[in-house]
Amino acid sequence: MRGKKFIHHHIFSSIWSSVKEEVPTILENSIWLLGNGEDINFWNDNWCGSILSEVFNIPSHISQALTSTVSDYLYNGQWNLPPQLAQHYSALSFLVQKVTIPTVSNPDKLLWKHTDSGDLQLSDAYSFKLQPLQDLHWAKLIWSPDIPPSKSVLAWRLMHVKVPTDENLKISGCSLPSMCSLCCKSEESSFHIFFEFHFHGGYVEDL
């Protein structure tokens, strides 16, 4: 962030590209604590429990042009909504009045909803993104003391579609001609290698 705003230009970092993808998630799960109101977009930031542009169904091409801050509607420590605005959006005054104006003019603060302190620590982000563990009934069959670890890893990668076959390389964005190096007859895929032919007498026998 720079000046309490998320930057959009490129910076040299090994993790920033992945962090930027999570910005919408962070904003969806955060709320602004009102201070002086200078850093909070009145219409497009969540500072009163809801995003006002969504509450009043303001089209996105219009809401993107709304740049007024909360401080624009404060005067002498009180709410100062234009009468025309309050008349057009009848519920606006009710939503705004629910937010207490602080007596001390502190900077606005973005709070994470899922912690008591409002701070977002790395451990909190990890717990939030952690998916429920799957109960894989076949896992104990693969990870067995009787099976060499290298074979267990291969089976695990096969079950998770992670074997580096031409088929999976294409899914990852690699454009290449594909031919099975064992039979030289079909495209290389996990299903073809493990289920469509078998080895017989040291030779590959196509099924």
C-alpha cells in the first residue's frame, strides 16, 4: 500500500503478484474504522456496515466516478448530508447516523473483521485461506511402510493430476506436440500411460 491505497503498478517482488490477487478478498473481509474520514470513500468503502453504492444499487460505471470522502459530509463533528441527497436516498441518513463520529480526529483505520484487534497477521491470513482437510480413504494405502517412498509419491501425484505428462504441461500453458515415448502411437497422458497399455516381456504392448 502507498498512502493507504493499494498500488496497481508492477514492483519487483517474488510474492507481490500473488498478494495482489488477494486484495479483493481482503477488502471484502475488512471494514473502515472512522477517524477523520479523509481516507474513506463515502460510497465505495465499507465503513458503516455496508457499501453504500451497493445498498442503493448505484451502477458500477457511476459508482466508480464517485470520489467523495466521508470527511466531505462532516462539519464541526456532526453529519452534514445535502438535503437533496437525503431526500433521494431516504435510508441514507439512517445508515450514516448509526456511525459514531469520534471526538478526536485520528486517521482512518482499515480493520480485519475476523480478529478482535482488527489487525491482519500472517497467521490470521493462513488460517483464513486454509481449506478443510479432505478425508482421503486411499491415502493410507499409498503411504505405507511396505511401499517405497518414490512409488508413493508417484501415486500421490497421479491422484492429484500432477504427473508431468504432456497433457498436464499443456494445461499449465506449455504448447508442444505430444507423443507417448513408450509406444510412439498416442498422445502422452496419465490415463494412457497407466491404463491403456501394459509391459510384456520387456516390451510395451498397446491395448
